Amino acid sequence: MASSPVVLSRYDSSGQFLAYITVALDKQRVSVEPTNASKANGNGLANENFLYLEDANLRVTCLEWVSLSASDSRMVAIGLNSGEVWLYAPAANQIVSKLSTGSVHAIRDFKSQGDVAWCCDRDDTVYRFRMTDFALEQKFKVEGCENLQKLCVVDADHILLASHSVALVQVSTQKVVRSFPGHITSVTDMAMVNANTFLTSATNDRFLNLYDLSTGGTSAVLVSQADVTQVSHFKDLVVAVALEDGTVEIFPDPLVTTSNKRRRVVSKQSTHRVKMQRPESQEAVPVVNVSINADIVKFAWLENATIPYFDQMQWGQLPPSHIISKSRPAAGSKHAHRSLHGEDVVAPKSYVEGNATVTSGDNFKHVKEAILELERSGADLEESLADKIAQSTMGGERAESKKPKKRATTGTLTVVLSQALQSHDHSLLETVLNNRDEKVIKGTIGRLQPPLAVLLLERLAERIARQSNRQGPLNVWVKWCLIIHGGYLARMPNLTASLASLHSTLRKRAELLPRLQALETRLEFSLNRLDAHRARNAISSEETYVNGGENSQLDDEEEEVEYNEELDDAGLIEDGEMDYGSDIENDSESELHSEDGESGQNGQTSKFASEEQDFLDDTALKPDVEDGYSDIEVE
């Protein structure tokens, strides 16, 4: 019933009336409908009297039928989030009495037996009332019983309290007498099927457990084909359940064992399955609630979005799988037009609310929270003297340019984030995720409701898987979600299934880490080798440059040496080379000492001239006269 417009619904013990809660704009309303036409007025119209909760902040948290021994009338007990229980009389359409717990915590469950009524609240406190004068008799807490969701009256001195597990509590001592294993998720229904056996069902669970009070063991387990939303039983003879997929299953004789196997706990499947659908389109029609007795099963469904319709049949004659065809109510049907203000007969075409299509609008669920947040933040954003001067004509544009821009507060971001997650608005979610300030991110997630944190992690996982370049900024959101809401996530029974996308994405990223580290090592090794190679090439090029300069100088000196044929023929080439080499050395020395003046250069020149004259005067050095040469040639 999570997607149903009906918030809560409950059949009375006889199955003749259905009490249900719906939402009208920003308020909730209570209505009681008869399940057959004979209980309605003469023309077949249903009850049009509604009880509106005047305060928009009031929410109904539990709904039960109550029988008072002082009168034969039946009333509806309405548990509220304000810590009160109202007793509503459908015949008079008014509140008969209000039971106050003296606390502001929401009522989780309410049960009555005779002249005594019990209830538990969100603070895990148990209250006992006298139904004769509607006074509070007793209140207490039981050690070891936390997060209470349901209670059930066993006898005058024993009650059952359930969260995920179930505890049998003795009222006189306020102690737990026996504990039962319970379910993985929170218990949603608990009832006594006989004096020694009780039945439980839980959220998102398709198993119903029957426990034995005397032994503390499980008598039987009823297994349905989908998650259970509503449970009804007739003593310990038959159990009927409404499932999340809209079908009804029936379990006759739940405590009777027909198996020959020696097992402690016997699981049983349903023997009858009922499904409703449209005859034209084969569209399924979901059942919102069910009631069963010895031979008749009654069920209710919605038409035109909010109007309950009823039907009944003998379940003993049903086949194992039965399909019921239900057409939509005709436009001329009286049931199709019932509303709070009647029908506009002047209109050419009757208006059917269930067929209306919403083309534009907004979700105003969090408008009040946003207004309160803006009022709280408005105290910090009051106009200062500089702002007032900037707005005046004397301040000019210069003051306006210096006016600081206002930043979004964390509370406002939380409201926007909650609305984006609940309405699946991806563009609005992107405006929140683009915030890079870690302090703002931490404050926003700290104000976020824990159930929405799971949805936020799924959205973050989708974006990280599609856009790997945004992993760094989005990891900040993931980190603070896990830090702040880690306690809530750890208590989730199907955490791996709920966060399967995030788990697979992070696992794939983690598998790449060793390969990236190996690649980083190889890159560093390659870069180091490249740097060493470049250093060796630089050193070798410098040595080549230095050696090349010396070789070129020697080549220039060798090119300056001249060859003398006459000296070579006379066998004086070695002395000539030596003399010439000495002359070159002397020339180089003279050039290096050119700064000594002209006198040094003249003396060196005269020395060369005297040596040349000695060579010419030496007759021993003259060549011999050879045959074939004339005297003139010899000279």
C-alpha cells in the first residue's frame, strides 16, 4: 500500500465495515464504509461523512476497532503522532473521547480487551488505560524491548511486544518472560489465533510465522508468493493475506501438519489464490485489504483513485487459482459520482477524478519546512546599514557593486535535495551535487532523513558509473553519507541488495587500483631511464665539442707548414722542420709578448736575418755540382 492513496485501512472483526485514512490536500481524513449495500442508505450510496483532522500537522499512525462493554456501539481508535488516541464514533461522525499519554511521541499501536486498553509509542513506553472512564492507569518501559512497533494482549497479566523480534512480557513484574526470533524487518501485524498461538508478519516479507507461547518455538511458517501487506484470520481455522502485487492468498488449517517429514517447522503454501483484473485490457486491479471468516472472504479495492469497492465469495469453493473480472464503473453509476460536494448535473460530461491527468504543478510536501528554514536563516540575512545605504539614491552604483552575494544555507539545500530524491528530479539533483564546499555537503547530509540517504547513494553510484571524471567530487558525498548515516545503513537487513549499484561500482574501481599502481611504477622507471640517457648524451656531446676544437687547432698548424724541395733534396728536411718549428714557436712567443713594444720585435727580426746569412755563407751546406748542370744553373 506504499503507492496507494489509502494510508491505513482496517476491517472490523465481523467484516461489515472498513475504516480507512486518506489524504485531502494537506490534511488527513477518516472514513468508515459499509461493505454491503444493505448497510448503506436506501439508494445504495455509501457513507459520505468524513472526519477531517483540522490540524495539518496531525498524522494517523495506527488504526484499530474498539468495542466498549458499556455500549453495543463500535468505535474506531485513531492513534496520532501527537501522543494521543482519539475514539471516533462513525454513527455520530464525531470524536467521543481522547486518551492522552502525556507524551509527544507518536503512537505505534493500540489494542483493547474488555475494559482495558494498551498502547505503545515511539519512545518504547507502554501505557495502560481504563476504558470505563478513559483514564491512564499505568505506564512503564521494559528493559531489552526497543524500537517497538506492535503489541498484542495475551491475558490480564501478559502482553506481547514486537520490533524485529517478539517478547512475552509479564505486566506485574514488567520483565520479559520469553523471547521469540521474529523477522528480519519490523513486524507490521501481530494477533492471537488461539489461546496458545499467535501470528506475525513483517515489512517486505512474504513469510508469516505462527509461534507457540508455551514452548517459544515456531509452530508453522506460511509462505506467500509476494510480500504481505494485510493479514486476516478466523480463529486458527484459516488465514487470508493481501499481497503487494494486489492478489489474495488463503491458507486453510495453518496449524495442521500433513507432511510425513520429521521437521520441527513445517512451511505451507496457500491453497487458493485470487486475482482481480479488467476484462478488456487484462490490467490487474490491486486489493487493498481483506477479511475472512469461516466460509466467506471479503476484499476491497479502489476505483477512481479514492473510492473503495467491495466484493465477497465463498473461499472453500474456489479453485487453486481464480481470476475475477471487474469492469470500471459506468459513468451513470451512482457510486461513480459520489463525492463530498455531490455531482454537478449541469456539466455535459461527468468528471471522474481517477481519469484526470495532471499536466503541471509542484510537490508542496516540503513547503512548510522550506518556509521555516528560510525564516530561521532570515535572522542572519537582515539588512545592514550598508545594505540600506546601497539601496538609497545617495549610495549609488558603487555601494551596490560591493554588496556581498548571499550563499545557500545547508537547510535549504537539504529541502531541495529531499524533494529531488522523492520526485526523481535529476536536473534539480544536479544543482545540489554541483556544490563543492565540503562543510556545506556535511551539513546537508546531516539534515537528510536516513531513508533518503539510501536513495542518494544509489543516485551517486549511477553518476559515478556513467561519468568517471566526476568520481572525485561525488566521492565526498558518498563519504559523508556513509559516515553520518552508517548506523542506519548497518541496521538495514538487505543492505547489499539496496546498494548493489554502489557496491559494484566501488568494487570495479577498487579492482583497477593494483593495475594502476603497477602502471605508475613502470612509468616512473621509464622516465628515470630517459633522464639518465639524456644526461649521458649531454656529457658525451660536451666532450666531443672540446676534442673537436683541439683537433681543428692542430690541423691549422699543420696547414701552415710549407714544403721546401731544395731542403728535401739536400737531406735537411728534419733540421728544416726543427728550425721551422722553432721559428713557429718564436713567432707565437713574439705574438704573445707583443705588448713589450717595437724594440723586442726588431731584435727578433735581426736574429732571423743573421741565421739566414750564416746558412748562405757556409760552403759545406752548398750542394755539389752534378753532371748535366751548367755553372749558371748551379749558381
